[in-house]
Amino acid sequence: MKKPVILVVDDDAALRELITLRLEANGFRVETVGSGEAALAQLALARPDAVLTDMQMAGMDGMALFRAIHARDPALPVIVLTAHGTIPDAVAATQQGLFGYLTKPYDAPTLIDLLKRATRLAGSTSDTGDDEWRSEIITSSPAMDALLAEARLAARSDAAVLIQGESGTGKELLARAIHHASPRHARPFVAINCGAIPAELLESELFGHMKGAFTGAGRDHPGLFLSAEGGTVLLDEIGDMPAPLQVKLLRVLQEGEVRPVGATETRPVDVRILSATHRNLEEAIVAGEFREDLYYRLNVVTLTLPPLRERREDIPLLAGHFLSVLTEKYGRRIHGFAPDALEMLAAADWPGNIRQLHNVLEQCVALCTTATIPVSLVARALRDKPAEILPLAEARNAFERDYLITLLKLTHGQVSEVARLAGRNRTEVYRLLQRHGLTPTLFKDRDDAT
């Protein structure tokens, strides 16, 4: 049984040791660091179940650390310890989203109780070892762990969830995980791709039809909503749903009733709605292609899956998993990847994400004649040249230039505003612009330039 993991942040080594002993004695596993900056580095490697931080530290203080964590992972509970706290300070901190605020010397039972509540309410499953709900999602990425923690929280309610992400990122897998973690897990999970069914048939597939409702309707058909009674319906690629059907779906969500095609009466239905899309629905609303009122009905909670290129640490893990599955499927004896082959997989851009990775590995397994997959097979399956991993200096230089261009566009070439947003003085900004060959006047509005 796994223990909840607490990241303790304090620049006092003796206090870190004391807190560690107390927390470990109460069933927690503890990681410790001596600064806010080190805490952010640790969080990039692994996601704990809660963070306990001192307030007064050299460099980044406890509240600054909290704000940095909260911006990246709002579901991760943060508790601050301070020697100078007041009631107004505590109220202000908790209003910002801090889970807890304790003054030193702290009461040990109160701290333990607070951490237990934090890990329980935040959706941690470490104390129960219950990860079955997410067993199909292969990851070691802190970003994915943060997303899954939010998904676990959303699963407890009946709130509609909109899952966003590029094609191939695993939106249906996440939807299934939410269903498995929900109170409806014993009832059906029904998924339908709104873009894969002709518009004239989609209404019948969703809401059912009566016998004789149209040519070929030889019997009553309940439809997916009624088939999923008590369970969960996933509307995949919701952005491709035809406009007339969007109106009918909105009515179903508002009234909790469906009317099969050809029926004269409605039928009550109790389902939880999840939807998924690779499209930007806000842009679709502006273009008149998606109803704004339906968008807000579907988008109570938004979960955005990162593309594979933003979770490269998962590529070797996923590759190993797929290799195991595919070698069994094809009856092959392939034990792994040549080092340069794995390096090429990790460096590729993966526009098709996990689906593309699976496809590439299936081709490699089908054609491989050796005990390890060589780089030549990976290159052939990828077809396109994989993205190059730049040296640190080049990557930093490229980021800096893109960052400056973004600020120049945002401020229409106003260097003083660029300096303010970047938190640097104007002299330094001018030096950076000169280094990258950027001319502020090129970014001014046409009216300003004339």
C-alpha cells in the first residue's frame, strides 16, 4: 500500500528533519528541499500529494512558491507554516486558494489532520493504492499526474467535463478513467464520435428512433443516451456536431429528456455527459459554427491533455508498453530498442501523438528481424526527420527571441511596456533586442508608424 507523499520545503535543516520524523511516524512518505526554487525543480520531476512549506525563506518565500505551484497545478494542496502569522494573513492566504495556514510553533496533531484532509480531498489515492480507475493511462509525467488529480476530483461530481487536446492524445482514455472513478462506474459507458456518423443518422444514434420513423427503421432503436441510462455518455469530437443537432442536445441537457425520432412523447434519461474535441470551440463560436449556450453547458470543467512532445519523459515508458503488447500480438521475440532508436523516438515531434507512436511501433515490430529494433526501422516508420533536441544555449537563445517577439507584438513595440512585463529595466531590454536583431518600430501599429 502506497503512502501519501508530502514535499516539505524549509531552509532550516533541523526543522525539516523534525517534520520528516513526525510525518513518517503518521504514515506519510516525505521528500524535503531547502528552498522554493528547489521545490519547483522537484515538482518538475514528480508530483507529491501535498506541499508543506515555510513562509520565510531566502529567495522565494512560501506565498511566492504557492502562487507558482497554483499557476501550474491548482489541484495540488499547499500548506504554509509561518512564525509571524496573523488572522488577516491567514484569511487572505486561504482566499487565494491556499489549503492551510499554520503558525509556529505548530500543533502536530492539527498539522497531521490537515495533511490527511488535504491528500484525501485533493483526490490522492496513495493511501488506498486504488489506481485501477486510471490503469489504462501510461505516464510518469508530473503534468499528467496533475491533470489526473483534477480528473479524479471532477469524477466525484456529475459536472459536465470538456476534454481538450490534439488528436491522438488519449481523450477517450481519460473519459473512461473519469467514468471508472465516478459513482456511475457500475453503469454503462457509451462513446460516440460525432464527426464519424453522417448528420442525418446522428440524431437517431444519439436519441433513438421508433419503428417506421424513416426508410429502413424496421424496429425501435433506443439510442445511445437511453442505452447509457445511469451511466456516462462521451460525445467525442463534439465540435463536429451539426448545428441543428446542437439545439436538440442543448434541450436534452436542460430538461433531462430525449425524444426518439418519430416519437410523440419524450422519455426521461439520467446520464453524465463528457465531451471531447481537438478543435478550439471558442473560435468555432466566433465563426458561428458552435452554439455558445451549449458550450457553457458542456464546459463546466475543462481538462486539457498535453501533446506527447510536451511529455517526452513518457515516450520510453509508452514505447516499452506498446512493444510488449505488439510483440505478443505478432508472436515476435523482440527485447527492446537500440539506444539510437530510442533516442530518435524521444526526439520526434509526434504530430499524431500517442496514436502515431503506436502506429510507428507496430510497423517496426511487423518488419523487425532482430532481437532489438534498430534506428533504421524507426526512421523509416517516422518518414519525417524527427525534431532536433537543441543544445541548452541554443534552446535558451531561441526561447528568449520568441519571448521578446511575443512581448513586442503585445505592446505594439513599446519598449517601456516590454520592460515592465518582463520585469527588466529598459537598458537591459534594449541590449537584448539588439542581440537578437529585433527592431521595436517594426511592431508598431500602422497608424503609429505613419
